[in-house]
Amino acid sequence: MNPGRNDSCPCGSGKKYKKCCQHKLAAHIATQTTQPKVSVPSPTEINQFVHLFNSGRYTEMENLARELLERYPGSGFVWKALGAALGMQGKDSLLALQKATELMPDDAEAHYNLGNALKDLGQLDDAVASYHLALKFKPEYAVAHSNLGNALKDLGRLDDAVVSYHLALKFKPDYAEAYSNLGNALKDLGRLDDALASYRRALEIKPDFAEAHSNLGIALQDLGRHDDAMASYHLALKFKPDYAEAHYNLGIALQDLGRLDDAVASYHQALKIKPDLVETYINLALLFSEQGKFTDALSIIKQSMLIKETSLAKKIFVSSCNSVRLTCDDSDLRASITRALAEHWGRPTQLARVGIDIVRFNSDIKECITRATNAWPLRLPWQDLFGPNELNALADDELLIALLISTPICDIEMERFLTMARFAMLEIADSTTAAYGRDSTALRFYGALAQQCFINEYVFSHTEDEIRKANELRDLLSTALDAKTQIPALWPVAVSAYFPLHSLPLANRLFDSQLQDSVLAVIVQQVREPEEELQLRPTISRLTVIEDEVSLLVQNQYEENPYPRWIMTASTEEEKNVIGYLCRKFPLASFNRKGSSSNIDILIAGCGTGQHSVETAQQFKNARVLAVDLSMSSLAYAKRKTRELCLSSIEYGQADLLKLDSLDRSFDVIESIGVLHHLADPLAGWRVLLSLLRPGGFMRLGFYSEVARRNVVLIRNYIADQGYGSSAYEIRKCRQELIELDKNENYGITIKSSDFFSISTCRDLLFHIKEHRMSLTDIEAFLRENNLVFLGFDAEGKVLQAYKRRFTDDQSATNLKQWQIFENENPDTFSRMYQFWIQKIG
């Protein structure tokens, strides 16, 4: 069959045959009169490529290319055609296309095709380089400009992407795909009106362009125009019924409108067409979570992770685990949670409860816990506590070890067992003859236990005799370090379970010994890391004076220990810009959804040890983040963790929130969670922050709820009546009393809160020197007085769905009067605190 001059060229360039290889072949044949050796395929062979390509017979095209390479191994055209055939089959075309560019280094199409292959493999920087080479040899190559824009967009270089799309349109003004791609970049920049115009221009050129209809729908949805968005999705599906992404986008719109059954149907249709569309599984999991179907959500998200392990999927896995209740061991879930802890899929505290539940299914460990619980408060000898095999079982349980080194153990029975295990370790370390517990297996468990004690800031109780023995062992260790004598491996581990090793005068000498990894990890945690924090203190700017009486008292409270002492941060899905994020988070809220840049300034007022600021910087990678706090101890910890994560966009500074207006700086976003309610006047602090917020900017705040903290108030009154202070010794003693009192008094979720299980978090929960609590009525009045727009709460999906069922006239969930009624009816709704977003009208 003779090729048509207007057929697509089989080399994959996207050009017509007459404009591509037919033209090159004619030029080449003209030179063959003096070169009898044939180095390129004949016209007949090229015609075969054209026919196979246009017929979609890519396997046969691949076979032909491989056959011809036996005869023409130096033909760049055949290598290029092989790459095109492989690429159309979803096979690896990289080597073939690299060979094509080697043989035809000035061939623009070869470099362009290679760029496409590299982009498909996620090698975006290399793809950009290939597109630039294509454009070097062919500056007017419109499709290369457009695909270069796509690669730059995926790299987050949105402004550069916009330039590339405009160049594509300069050389090809009727290029509908480039207009659609330009719209995507403008949308990610927050320029929604410009994005709409670009999509509509694409559709003027190509009215049946399904992808542009779907992209237009997404932009309309971000603008809150949900009916128009759904109309666009339906048009996309009219022109392309098997367009899985349009079914998926329609599902999101339906889910936002509360039409959950219809949303599920759309998601299932998307998966029927494209079973590997991972985003659909993720949204299905979110939908099931909103309905309280956490087991179903967990099952769906695990399916998605078999396809691709995205940051968002990992985050949803963690939140689903946090809500699921297990009745038997699950080896797959055990392995996944262990991985999640090791690989930082979420905040470890979110996995603590389900992780402990799974650990309990280990019968050996369960027996240890039972023995400790039954004997409490007596301390069992190590022989009675562990029995013949249980110590090995403890050391071999990967999930238990991962929990111990990651997060405070928030379970009273497990805490009591670990308290006894610590005493057993001290007993063994103090023994001059017993070898039990000194081998590498035992050291693995004891090392993890010591790390746990440091993480929870030595919250475990101890007897007077026990602490006396611990002091004696610490003295022995100090003497040995001074004398440079050999130190038993268990000594520093046992001491570190009662006192931080950096408190020893010569602690750095511990690194001179040959240490097992589990012991070395303890010494790094308790010696090297605190030393690094001390060295970082002088590098942190003091941005304001601290002279307010309450601010000074609060600063003093938080200087004792970095608060909170976190080990890992959550897996975070990167967002292109904050407005797009808030449009998706609060789809039905009425607020100004228009912005112009992803390069924003964010203030974290009261950053503590940096977990909040780190997660924000990871979420908005183009943002400049200023994170301030009263406590230099916390700031030094934050800066160490930030350096550890190789983040450079966060500036840390010591400052009093009440003095921040002296900085002469302003911000697009301000976040202050759990800070303002510790000021002498929370509303005065709120006004200071508002003065720093740019018009149209957003603020995320967290306040204690008067209703939700009713049990905390009872406990605080008890603490005051008993005359307790806030020292570590008094907190340890009071905790044990509260645990016993709770059996009769029923303090609700307070004693079960994860904040109850470390010294600093317990101090913040129950012993804080200054605490204000608010109602939603108070908050609504402040918003009204200051002309602020309420976007919505950071709340679990199941809470939002329950509210919407209760108040069907408020599907945007923004009526604070009705939320106050809902909270009164469900008093634990905001047990953590009110966390919400607002906008400053500009």
C-alpha cells in the first residue's frame, strides 16, 4: 500500500508524512547517486511503517523495525520508528529513542520523542533538556513548546510553563491543546478567570475537545460554580463517553454536593474504564470515611497503593487506621503500619492506638501486659515479668519496636508493662552476675524502650528504691566515662531510660565504644541531637522583645523541654497554591476564590518544635515560611528537624506574638493553632495577627472549646485543689492519681487522650499556667465585628456529614449558630480544639 502524503508519519513526530520522513527520504535518495551503499529503508519499507502506524498495528510495526535494524543498524529513522512503536504499546522506548538521537543529533523530532519518553518515566529534568534540544534545531516546533510547558508545569515551574505555552501558540495560533494546557497552568497559579478564558478559546477552536471541557469543569468547580462544572463534565462525556477522568471529576462534583450515591456510581464507572486510575480509589476512600465506613475506606486505599503509593494515599491510610477497630490480628495491616511508621506516612500518634491493638494480638506480649496489670503497682522481678520466651518476642515484634521509637505509647496498660520492663532492665544492668537481657536481642528491645522514655520525657512512674538504683547506676556510668574504662552495653541504655544522657558531663565519650546499632541510636538521640540543638540556638534570630508577664511565664514553661517532641512528620501532598487547596477543601463555602501566585508568604505564629511549619512548607513548596515561637528550646529542635529534612524555605525566629506588628511585614496566610488561648487576652493577639494579614489573605486558627474541655476543667480544678505544681515529678505523681480516680469519676476522653502520655503534652493539657476557652458564639461575634469570612472547620468527614444531616439547609457547613447547637448536642465534637479557616475581606 502506498502511503498517503497526508497520513501521520510512523516516526511518531505527529507531523504528516509529506512534511516529515517522505521529505527527508527524498533528500537522502538524491544523495545516493554517488553512494551505492544503502543505509536507510527503501520507500516500500517506509510505506509499510506508515500503513502499520495508521492501522494501529504497533506490534507488527515493532517487529518490522527490529527486522530492518538487522539490515540498517545505523538508520536513525528506523530507531525512531521502533521507539514510536514501543511507546504506542506502553513499552520502554527510551533506549531506542536515545539511539535515534545519537545517530541523528540534529533531528528535532528525535529529541522531541525522547523528551516524551523521559517525561512518561518521570525524568522531568532530562525531558526538559531533550525538549530544549528539539527547539534548538527547530525553534518553531509548536508541539515541543507545549510539551516542554507540560514538563515545566509538573516540575512546579508554572511561570516558565506559561511562557512555553504562549510560544507554542505563537507558532500555531489554532493549537487547541496548547490553550488547554495553558489553562491548566493558569489554574494552578490561581488565575482562574484567565484559565477559563484559555479553556474557552480551546473549545472555540475544537468544540468536541473532551479534555478541555473537563478541565473547564475543574476550574468552574474551583470557582464554586458547581452546576456549570457538571454541565462541562457531561459535555466531555458526550464527546468521549469512555473518558475515565471526566467520570472521576463528575464524581468529585457530586460528592461536594452531598450526592454520595451518585458520586460512587461515577467513581465506579471511571474505574470500569480505567482500573488503574489511582485518584478514583483515593476519593472513594475519602467518601467512605465521610460515611464512617472506615474498614471499607482502608480496603479501598490499600487497593490504590497496589497501583501507586502516593502521599495522599498514605495519609488516608493513616487516618483510616486511626479510626478502624480490630477484632483479630491482621498480618498485612501489621506490616503496612510498620512500614507507615518507618517511612513517615503520617504523624505516628495517629497510628499509636491501632498499632498497640495489633501488638496485643501477640500472645507472648499480651501475657506480659496481663502480668504487669495484675501486679500493679508492685514491680515484678524480671524473671516473673518476662518468663522464659517473652523478651525475645518483644524484641522480634517489628511493630512494637517501631512504635517505641516513634511516638509516646498512649495506652495505660501498655504503659504499666513498659514501666515494669524498665525496672527489669535496671535490675539486670545492676546485677553483677546475671547475663539474661544483655545479648543483642534483649538490647534491641531495651534500646527502643529507652528511646520511648526520652520521647515521653520520662513520664513513667517510679518507686523511691527504683530511682535510687537508677541514680547509683548513673554515678557508676559517669565514673567509668571519667576513667575511660570499659562500659557494659546495658549501662547507658538503662541510665537513659531514667535520665537524658546529655546530662552526663562526659557523655560524648560514649561514642568511643564499639556499640550495637540499637545502643548507638539511643546515644545519638540523647547526646548528639541535643548537642546540635544547643549549637543551633545562636543561629536563630530574636525578632521581638518578650516582656509581657504572661508571655514570660509561658516561655518559661516551654523552655524546660522542646514541645512537642516529635520524631516524624506526616506524608504531605504538595499543593500548587493555597487558593486551589481551599477551593477543594471548602467547595461550597462563599469566599473570594481569585488569586495570582503560588509564591506566597506564610506566618506560623507559635510553631513549637516545627512539625506544623515543616508540614506547611512541604505542602506549599513555593511559599516563604516565617515560623516564630517564644521558646528557644522548641525553635532549636524545629531548626534541627528542618535541616534533617533538607528544607530551606522556613525562617525561624524567637518572638512574642503580641509584638509581631513591630516587624513591618505582612503575609498571605497566617496559621496559629493552640496559641492564642494561652495569651492574657486571646482576642488582642488575634487582632495583632489580623493586622499582619494581607487583604484577601487566609488565616487558620485553633482555640479551646468551653464545651469540649468540660472534663479538663474538672481535672484542672482537682489539680489546683490538691496543690499540684507543674514540675515533672508532680505531673508523674498526679497522673497516677488521675488514672485511679478515672475509674469512678469518669473523666471521659481526657485520660485517654494522646496528650496525657508525655510530660510536656500532659503539662499543656492539664497544668498550663494560662488557659482560655471559647464558644462558637464568641468566635462568630469576633468574625462579624472584624468583617471576616468563615470558610469552614478542619474536621473529620464523618463529623461534617453528621452536621449536614442535622442541618440540611447548611450544606456549606458555615453557620456557626447551628454549629453551636450541634456541639451542645455532641459535646466531644471539638475535643482537640476548634480548628478553622477564615478570610480577610480585601
